[in-house]
Amino acid sequence: MNLSTPLGRVRLLGIIEGWSFVLLLFVAMPLKYLAGYPQAVSVVGMAHGILFLALVAAALQAQVEDETWPLKRTAIVTLGALLPFGPFVVEAKILKPLAES
């Protein structure tokens, strides 16, 4: 991934944000509800929220900087980040093929 390009930054942030969502759902939430450790959700949830905002900002920046980046792609990246494993699907189906072309 080339981090000097808007696409590269969106791809990297999407992967990191996706993993933060997985950690939130499958590690922090069980720790909160099964082990009585609510701080896990506070820490991981805050990190996930910041990463989500960074991903949306990167997608918007890509749309502004790259005239071939349509609004539809920005919407797909953003909506994909709202779903568990969504960023990984967006990466595999849209962003990676785009980077390879």
C-alpha cells in the first residue's frame, strides 16, 4: 500500500478500523459482559470511534483530491465501516482491485 496516495491511506485505515471493530465486538464486549471489565469497551470503543472518523475523513479527502473518486465510493467505504467485517469486504471487492488497475 502506497500511503502517499489517497487510495493507499483509505485502504490502510479501512483495515485498521475493521480490526478495531472486530476487537470491540469479540474481545472488549465479552470482557465487559462476561468478565465484568467495562473499561475494555471504553478503551477499544474510543479507539474504534477515532479510527472510524479518520477513515471517513480519508475517504472524503480522497474524493476531493482524486477527481476519479466518485461520491458513491465514499458512501460505500463509510457504510462498509458500519458493518462488522464490512471494511474487509470493501477492501477485497472495491479498493484492492482499484489499486491493482
